[in-house]
Amino acid sequence: MESRWATSSLRRHGSCRLMRILQLSDPHLVADPGGLCRGRPALALLQRGVETALARLTAEGLRPQRLLLSGDLCHEETWGGYARLRELLEAPPLAGLEPPLLLSGNHDHPALLRAALGRRAWLAPGIRPIPWSGSAEADPGWSLLALDSHCSGRDGGRLEAAQWAWIERLLAPSDNTAPASGPLLVALHHPPVPIGDPGFDAIALEEGERLVALLAASSRVRGVVFGHVHQYWRGELPGRPEVPLLGCPSTLCSFGAVQPCPQGREGDPGGLLLELTAEGVIRHRLLRWQASDRP
């Protein structure tokens, strides 16, 4: 993994307040611990991603405080797949991290996910304050706005009417119900904008333009991250060029990349390290590792 941030050179920040989040996506787990998805050992590859990313980042003094898994957690949509995920999240490599944030993707069963992991993780939709590293202080720091774009029986994403009403109320200038008045990182499974791939653009978020308009109108929104596309993708929130839109690679397999990989490793599994600064800026780093557990 290269030691380069997307917006500036890497700094060790010392006592500066910040939050680091490791985003992994689209593991497509199955109930059988040794089972395959798309011909690959899904659980072993997710375990390798967690262990490799955490070990390397910890060695560099950049250990994240929280894990974000941005959807398509269980390919089979079975209890067994979520049980495997629960076991992984309780394993030693993740000890000491804050409760993970889990998003539902089109290959998920939200009710089973909640039953298996509702007491061990934060599940979308919701908004949570993010404590600064080494501090219990949350206000006026960042909050993470997690959206649930799962739509039963469909590959594309959709936000239900109640969620739309909640988002509109939350982002309204007069809203006083948010846990903090500070910046927001928005996370969802489906991309809210076209990425330039006809196949994925056909199964993106329904009414994505509506969500983009809401997010762009709020000065609190400072970044949007998503999964679903199995590749690194970088864009900007329309009308807000300072707000990054980031697609995360999959831990299982990569699909044809729309944008060239900055590391020239489009075919390798990967993830993102997100750094949220006290100045309200998001820096991100693309992480890649070898899929040595391929059959």
C-alpha cells in the first residue's frame, strides 16, 4: 500500500483531533466458512483484507478507530453468512475499534442482518456523532449519516418515503435534531451519481439526482462514500467540487474499472482509509493488497 493521501502529503498530526475510518465493501459472504462466491473464498478474502489493512496501518501509526462495511455483506442473504461476519467482527484483529457501521446492499437481508448483528454494530439508516481520536468529545465534531439503499428484489437502490422525509428534515437549515452541528460524512451502498459504467449506472440509486441536490444544499455535507461498484472511483458532488464522492473496491473481486487505479492494481482487492480532520476536510487513501487466498 502506498503512503499517499489524495489531498495532501501524509502527516502524523500529533495531538490534532481526527478520526480515521477503514472502509471495506462488498465481501459477499456465504454461510459455509470455506464457501466460494464468484469462484473465490469470500470469508478468507475479507479476513485477509481486515488483517492486512489493520496491520500495515498500525505499523505506520495510522490505525483507524472504526470499520465501515458498505454493503453486499452476505451474498446468499442467509443467517449463516451474517453469523460468519459476526465471528469475524468479534475476532482479535478488530479489538479496540469502535462498533462497526454496517450498510445493507442489494445482496443483503436487512432483517437477518439486524437480528444477527444489531447489538454489535451500528446499522443504517441513522446518524451518529463520531468521537475524536483519544477523546469522548463528539460536538462539534463530525457525524456519520448512514443511509439504507436496500430495495428488496432489486439490484438497484431506493430510499423509502420515510427515509426521504427524515433526510430532508435532518439537512434543513432550521433542523435542531442532529446530534451535532459539525460536518457530515454520508455513507450508502449504491452510488447516487452515474460512474460511467452502463451496467452499474442501470442499477444505481433511484432518484439519485434528488439526493445529490439535498446533499449539495447542505454546507454540513463534506463527503459521500459508497460501495456496490467493486472498484475505486473518485468524483465530486455536483456544484460542490470540494466534496469528494468515493467508490470503494471490493474485498472479493474487482469489475472493469472506469477510472485507472492510481496504483495500477485494478484487479486486486482493496479498501479506503478515510481521515476526517478537525478542519472539516476529508482525506482518503486507496489501499490494495494481494489476493493470495485465491483458489
